[in-house]
Amino acid sequence: MSYAPVFKSHACAFGEACEGSGNSVRYLFSNLYEWMLSDEIKEKTTFLGNSCNGISMVEDSLNPENFRIIKKLFEKNKPRVFYMQNYHPLNNYVANLARKNGCAFLYHVHEPYVPNKKVFGWFKRYWLYLFEFFQGELLKNTTTAIVSSHKASELFDLKYPQYLQKKVLIPLMFEDLGSSYQNLQEREYITFIGPPVRSKNPEKFLEMVDFSNKRNMALKFLLISRWKIKESSYIKENLEIFDKKNITDEIFGQLIGKSIAVVVPYRQDTQSSALLISYMYGTPVISSNTGGLPEFVRHKETGYLLDCEADVEDWVEGVLYVRQNFSRLSNNSRKYFEDNFSGKNWKKYLNLLNCRLGEEY
């Protein structure tokens, strides 16, 4: 119900797996997702609100019409399981309805707890305190909590020790859109997937651009963002900016498919969709070893791992390593995605969810 493009892929991958196990599936999406969805998915979708940030989420949660739509959805479809892909203030209402109707409520906890909130700006820092409190309230009515990394599981236990229901660890799953984007001859970019917020450490990426330019290394860099980039600090030689509000799966795939590597210098993250989507397109990553990221980067096998604060020379050395060993790392990355994060893998996890989704039902 809260708009962030990658959640569409997570939700549709889960829905496809459920249908493959003989379940009927309906979707609940914010109206902001409509442009991304196929006609087939739209026919199964109820659209609700326009949530994309804290303010619009509050507005949608105060709109009586949205409560009516959700209640009607339960009355009409009588769901046995409700899987919530991300947090929204209306989740508490949904969870209460689920409990009253004997419906299992599954909640994917993408960000359980951020111990070091200083890596974020002041607004996001205080928003996280509120978010963690309300998330704790939601968990009181959650049948099964889903986390996607060992680090996330550890942080969940640290923040919510009072949670006594089921918790399962299931990797992030995506629709597999990358099987046709592995053409070595077209690879040219070193890419950063935005938006360039402070926690993603875009400053390190810009240092790499400057380092390359000063030494005439002839590396080409690309920044992809659905936010408009206005800061003059991003206007640099050999840095191309692709900033567009609505980036289709096809365009995004073309950009990542033209990349030698994706740079993930994050200061804080328990897992990263940007990292795993890169693997989808056979693109290795150059990543910091912060949070849960080392769980998903095999050093010199699917990418290159460094300390977040390592010198820029070390980060560029990672670029050169990936470029020199691209064919091997690309094949490894694609296979790693197929074996672990492609939506087809959802089926082997359905029976862990403690609800009527598994094949035995």
C-alpha cells in the first residue's frame, strides 16, 4: 500500500507462487503502482490511496473511504491469508480485520530495527523511532513475521523480544525479468542505483567518479534515480544521470544490463533489493560489508566486498577486478539469483508460513 517500485516485484512473485500452489490471489496496491502492472494483475487488484511518503501515508490512513474499501475487500473475498509486503498505518486496521475474520496476517518486516540512526538525516532519524514503535504495535496482531536476512532476524529479536508468534527467514524474491540481459559486448557503466540518500553513501560513488577522471581511467559511470537530481555536485565528466519518476522494468533492465558493476557503498542496510536485482541481470556488485549485505555478496565470486570507509583507491580496485573477471562473476551472479532469489523459489517456502498456502492444503 506504500509505493516503492520494487515492492511490486516482491508481491507479484509471491502471488504467482501462491497461484501455482492452487490458491486464488487478489492484490491490494496503491494507485501509484497502476502504471507498472500488467492487465492480468490489474484485473486481480483493488487500488487504494496514493501513499508514497510519510505525509501521504497519514492522509490515506485518515480517509474513511479507504477503511470502507478494505472492509468490503474482506467481505467480498473472505481471504484465508493476508500477506502485507510493507508497512503502512492502515496495516493495523487490516490486521484487526484479519483476526476477527479468522484470517492469517503475514507481515514482511524489511527493516526491523536501526541501532545507528545517525547515518540518516534528522527527519528520517525521528521517523524511524515512530516507525519502530508502530511496527511493534502491528506485530501484536501478526500471525507470522517474515525477515529476509540473518542480520534482520537478529535485529528483530533485539527490538521485539516480546513477539511470541512465528518468525521465518525467507530471502527476498523477485519476478525474474533478467534472463535476456547478459550481453558482455554492451557492458560499459559503473552504476549507482538511487535515490542518492545519505544512508546509501552516494558520496563514495562520486569520489570514484572523481578519482577515475583525475587519472584518465576512461570509466563510464551511471546514476539511476526516480528522484530528480538537481545538485550541481552530480554534474561530472563521465557521469551520466538517468532520473525519471516512472522507470519501467524494461528500461531499468536495459540500464543494469549495460552495466559492468553496480556500486552499493551503503552505510546501513539489513538487505538490499538493488544488490539482488543486479544479480538478476547478471551484473556483479561492489558493496560495503555493512549490516546484512555480506550475507549476499560472495567476495570475488559475485562481486567485491570492502569496508564502507575504505579509501577510494580500494573501491576503484574493486571496479577493475570486476571488469577483468566480468564473464565469470556475471555467470556466478545470475546463477546465484536463479537459485535463491527468483520468484520460482517461493514454492519451497510456502509451507513455512503456518497458514493455508502450502501444497498439503
